Amino acid sequence: MAKPIYQEAPAPPPRRPLLVGDGEVQAAMPQLEPRHPRLLTTHPKRWGVIAGRVVPLCGSLHLRPGVHMIRQRTDGRYMAREAQADLVEKGWTIIPEDVDGPGTSYVREVIPGTWLLSWEHEHPGSDHVSSDTDGYAEWLDGLVRAGKIPGPQPYVLDALAAKMRHQLGELRDLVRAHPSRQPELDRCEADLAALEARIGALRPARKSAPAKKALLTDEDSP
């Protein structure tokens, strides 16, 4: 019997990986500098428009041991009574870490020693941190409307609106000479419209007052 002209070559032996665990995809770690955790704070006079919403312009209580007598316990938690008292004395309100409910937190440790807020996002192999501005503004607005943090006073928003109207006038003059600034003007107009709508919502509808009796009369009758 004639031998077949073509024969399949034997399969090569399986290649052994050079590294133990080779083939497993390992994500690069974010290249972030250490960041201490921080809690957000609000002040009655600090309000603005973010992503079309009238919300507090928050400050921060940085939980840095050794600053303002802040101490860190062995269980990782912080003691900051002095720093908290100082902020409250100056009119600030500290937004609790679990303001969204027991067991929740708007602060997270992304890598050991580096903390970000829930709307800040790290990227593998990078030191860049991006922010979800829309989500952050929506969260703040929700806290205000739910009564979990103090809402704005009309006089504060009135002062902000006056400032924005002045800025709007300057931008309109600027755009005439520099049309490339038109997007900035559009954004300012939208922010002012959102602010004026919120001011209108804060003012209760005026009710007609009942007729008052005159204090003086020419008649002798009581």
C-alpha cells in the first residue's frame, strides 16, 4: 500500500508561560499621591450654580492628623472635635459622612492612603482624577430639597443674582469684540435663569391683605 504523500505535522507541545500566573490580566494601579479623607461643609452665604442647579459651594474638613488637633485612632477613625467646633462657630455645617443613610459614605479609599469623594474617579496607571459634576450637583440639590442640609436664604441668592447680572453685562460687551467667548456668555445666561427660577420658588405667593380700619375718623361713633 502506497504511503500518503501528505502527513499532518504533529502538534507542538504547549508553551510554558515565562511568568507564574501569566495570562491573567492585571489592571494597573492608579498613580495617585496620598490624600487624606475630607468631609464637605456648607455655609449660609456660599451658594452658586453648578450644572444648572442652585447648590451650596462646599468647603472641606480635611482629616489630617496633627492639624487643628485632629487625631487618628488605632481603628482608623478620626477624632476632630476641636476642628468641628471651630467650623460650627464660624457658621459652617458639616455634611455627615453617612448623610445618605446608615452604612453609606460619600468618601472612599481608592488605594491605601488615598481618599476621593464619590464623584471623583481615578484611572488605572494615571495620576488624573476626573469629576462627575452633574452627579455632584444633583446630590447636593437632593440633600437640600430633602431638608438634610440647610437651604438658601433669599437675600443670599438676591446678592448672587445681582453679581451675575453685572458679570453678564460685562460678558456681552466682551463678546462683541471676542465672539469666541460666546459659550461663556451662554453659560452665564443659563446660570442666571436657573438662579432667578430658584429665587421665585423661594418667595411665597402674596396674599391680598384684609382691609384695615382707619386709625383716625371724623365720626363720633366708635
